[in-house]
Amino acid sequence: MNHDHIEPIKIGVSRCLLGHNVRYDGGHSHDPFLTQTLGKFLEYVPVCPEVECGMPVPRESVRLVGDVENPRLMTGKTGIDKTQMMQTWIPQKLKSLENQELCGFIFKNKSPSSGLYRIKVYGEDGQVKSNDGTGLFARAFVRHFPRVPVEESGRLHDPRLRENFIENIFTLKRWRNVIDAFHRHSEPFQHHFDPDIENDHQGTSKNKGSSKMGMGILVDFHTKNKLLLLSHSEKIYRQMGRLVADCKSSPADVLLNEYEMLLLKALGLLTTTKKNINVLQHMMGYFKKQLDSREKQELLTNFEHYSKGYVPLIVPITLIRHYVLKYDQPYLSAQTYLNPHPVELKLRNYY
């Protein structure tokens, strides 16, 4: 799949990760992958809660104190309460971010303002009482934007988590383009119907809640992302298929909202080797009449080596791509699973 037509994807990011000197000690936490590799395909919206709410650089470090679910933000040595300063700024910032149409946010790990997971919360005695805190801004962001994929910098060093997050943001961008097209196009959309969508042609031609043209766009997206969705959750994919097929009386906004909810729910589930093997075998089925015995064995050997961890996922994927081109398989060539994000990111080269 060609990514050239996708404009830069806008995501939020903790400013220090871009190399800006905004940390309490006057330094930064520059992440070369974000700036030198991923940044080629993204438009970053940098945020530093502590500086933007009024704290200087350098400054005394802050930490979470008190109740894990509703902690205060206190300076570590002098015990000055900065909670109100932060809580006054947060709603204003969230409001401004509504206009950015973010497709994701990368937070700085271990930060009392921006950390998503396992942030230390101290008791009044100065001792750590919990390691299950969440940064004040991160917590507010997730509540305000529940459908925006989020991750923190430390976890992005895990190849599977990194690939899953980036796949999420690229898929969400494509989905938002679908929503725009759904409302914008005035001509019927050309697409290939997925045989797994029951009575899809009849459903789109008789649909009263959404236009035939709009439904064509939705069916096209669902069809192209079939294998990608199956690699996350077959159960949710089937739910999405039934939703698309049984849409005759669904108002467009309701239909799109329910589909998006299921889409993000599916993408939130990590792929596994077993799920990927299932998808690979599914694709192999499209070449039953074309592959000779040696080609079939080569594919099966690739699958086995991947399943045992001898080679990364990119190896069988590359061979499948070769057969898609060699035997001119239009259905598979349109599947985002084969190329869900730019190959330059090398996200499938490590697992």
C-alpha cells in the first residue's frame, strides 16, 4: 500500500522527547527514533505541562503526593503545592488541543505530569506509597480524548508495543479520511466488496440511514482492513462486519460512531504470533491455484520459521508480497495488513 497520499499525521508529544531543554534540571530526554525516523512521517505538537503551566527552567523537581487516584503535585524538597497551577492550565490546554485533530500522543515516562503508567506516589511521610500513579496531564488527556491512541516513551522500546501504537495512529488517520470522504463525496465510490460482509450489495443499495455512496466508502475501508483487523481480533472484526452489513436503518453518525468504537477496541488488542500465522495462512489460500509445490513449501517453511521465532514477521510478509505481484492478486494488494505503515520504520523487522 502506498503511503505517499497520506498527509503528515499530527500527534502530541512531550516536548523534552524532541530535545527541547525543558526538564527540571534544564536538560532534555531526546529520543532519536522520534525525531530522526518517525518524525519524517508525523507532525508533532509538542507539550510540556510543567513549563506551560508556569514553572521555570530549571526548577525544583515535583512529585505526586497523597491519594493515588487524586494526587497533589508537590515540589520534592520544599513541599510547595503546584496542583492548582497545573489544574488551572490543563482544561485550557485540552480545549486548544481539540482543534489539532491529534491521531496520537507520546508521553514522557516516569513524569509526574505526563507519565501514563507506574508513576510513584508519595505519602505525607515522604515514603513511596504506590507505584501505580498517572501524571496529572496524562490522566486528564486520556479522559478528554478516550479515542486517541496514547503511549509513553519508555514502552516504545518494546518492538511489539511500538509497532502496535504506530499502526494505530496510521489506521486512525485513514479512518478519519474515510469520515471526511463519507460526508464530502458526491459520486459513488468504487470498491471491491468483501465476501465476508453478508448481502453487502443489497445492504448498500437499500440503506435508508446512510447514502449508497457513503456506504461504499465504509465497505471499502472495512474490506481493505480485513486482515489487519483479523490480526488483532477475529471476534471484533466479525462484529464490525455485521454492523456494516446490517446498516439499512442506521443514521450515518450512529453507524460511524459505533464502527469507530469497535475499530479502536480491536486495534487496542496486541497482535500475536498465533494471530499473524492465522492471517498468513488465510492469505496463502488466495494462491491455491497458482502456487506450485515448491512455492507452497517455501511459504509454509517461512510460516514455521516465523512461528518458532527464527525470523521476524517481515520475512513471510515479503514473500507474500512477492506472490501478490507475481500472480496479480488485486484483493490482497489492497490489504493494509501487508503495508500498514512506511517500510522505512522497519517495525516488523524485530519480532
